[in-house]
Amino acid sequence: MIHFFDSPRHTLSLSHAVLLSGLVLLFMGILGGYIVDHRLGLAEQVLAHMLIITGPVLLKIGYIVRINACQRLHIPY
């Protein structure tokens, strides 16, 4: 796994995947926590609100990894 981060192109593709998954988790959390909350049980609502926390965390991590990869590839970010 460490060799995966040696290549800036692989790191850039990983950052795009992490950014996309963070957006999806955030969207699912907002949808489940605020839009269709009346149809969900308590456990599902708690899970949806946890997704609202983990989504932006993945967005931040993905963005930092993207900045690192772009800097190593000499691409303006």
C-alpha cells in the first residue's frame, strides 16, 4: 500500500475517489437525516446523522491528498 503513494497519478486518482465518496456520504446523510427522517427508525436516523459527520471528513482528507498529488505533479490546484 505504501508503494501506491509513490506515484502521484495513483494518489490523484485515490483523492478523486475519496472526494466522491465523501460527497455521496454527505448527500445520503442529509437525505436520510432531514428529508426522509419521518420514514426512518431511530437507528437509521442516528446513522444518517453520523454520515453527515463522516462525509465532510472524507472531503477534507480527499482534498488534502489532491493538493499533495497536484503539487507533486506540478499541476495548479
